Amino acid sequence: MNTTIAAMTVVLGASIAISAGSLAQAMPPSGSQHGGTLSVKGYTGTAPLVQMNGRSYVDLEALARLIEGSLAYTQDHVTLTLPSAPAEAPSAEVKQGFSKPFLRAGIEEMAVIREWRTAIVNAVENNYPLSEGWVSTHRRLADTNLKLAATAASTDDDHSGVAVLTAEFKNMQKLSDWFLQQRQQATCIPADALDNNALNQQILACSQSMAAMASNNAFVDDANCHESQN
């Protein structure tokens, strides 16, 4: 079956249903003249055109071959199925620095940890009570903020920052557990007990390191920001 069409809108990945009756009306009569060739961008090869009454016609089967499509005939109906366009690979996007959502969440997390640590340091230095309930409240708040920061992470530096925040949270938890244990075992903790406490100094150093990272908008692998194994 050799049919021609006067005009066609081609949409890749779709099926175009064409009435055979309409095709018969669109077929150019004998005596039509060669009207050049048809090419489709993205495909190799051409299909011949014929010209009649100022219009260009293309053979439907030739067009199907050109675009690697297929034709289906059912009584007085013809369906042209077009091939799906190959999906273009997304361009690799370089994600550097901290995203604003992560920075906001990270700063809030560090503020809670800083307040948590400061309260423990003041309690030790000034020998005043600090309830386990207060400590638990700050631990839960720090845990919640850590999860929010992890959810906000989108860049490579963000994800590295989550690891830093996680280590700082765990180290602060260990220092807090140490304090509560000391409170249970002794009536008075020496005021200088934290001066040479390696974990306390590491938490403070990491806090300062993270402040510098936020200011420079770039992650830096600092050993002080790793989880303590002691």
C-alpha cells in the first residue's frame, strides 16, 4: 500500500492515527512533479517529495522508514507509530560549598550543642546542680536538629557536614554522660575537672572549626570533628 499525506505534525514517542479516506483525498494525482527530498533532524537519510498544486507530498512508508517508525493498517485506518526519542543524560552538576538550607540547620544544631556544653562547663566550674531532665531535653533537641540538617543536605559539602555534626553530637553525648556519672558518684566535681578533659577540648575545637567552615562556605576534614573513641 503506497499512500501520501499533504501535511503532518510529528511528535516523537506518539502514535498518529490517519484515516485512509483522508489519505485518498490527499493523494496527488498522476502527473505530479518531483519536489526534492525530505530530511528529519536527528535521522540520517532522506525521503523523496512530490509537488502538486503548490503543495509537497511525502510517501508515508518512505517517511516511516526515514524516522525508523512503523505503520499498521486496519481496514480504512492507518496508524503511524514514531520511535521514542532517546533520553538525554542530565548534565553533571558540580555541587560545591554549603547550601543555605543546610547552613541554617547546621548553625541551629551547633547553637544547641554549644548551649548544652556551656551549661555543663558552668555547672562543673561553679558547682551548681544540673538536672538530668535538663540534659535530656537538650539531647533530644540536638538530635531533632541533627535530623533536620541531614534532611536539608544537598551538596557534597553538606553531606560531609552532616558527618561532622553527627560526630560532634555523639561526642557531646559522651561528655554529658560523663558529667551525669560524676554527679552520681561524687558530691562535688573539682572545678578544673574539664580543663584537661580531652573530650571537652575536642568538642570546643570542632565547634571553632565548623564556625570557620561556615564562614568560608567550604568543608574541611578536621580530626577534631571525628567521633572520639575514648
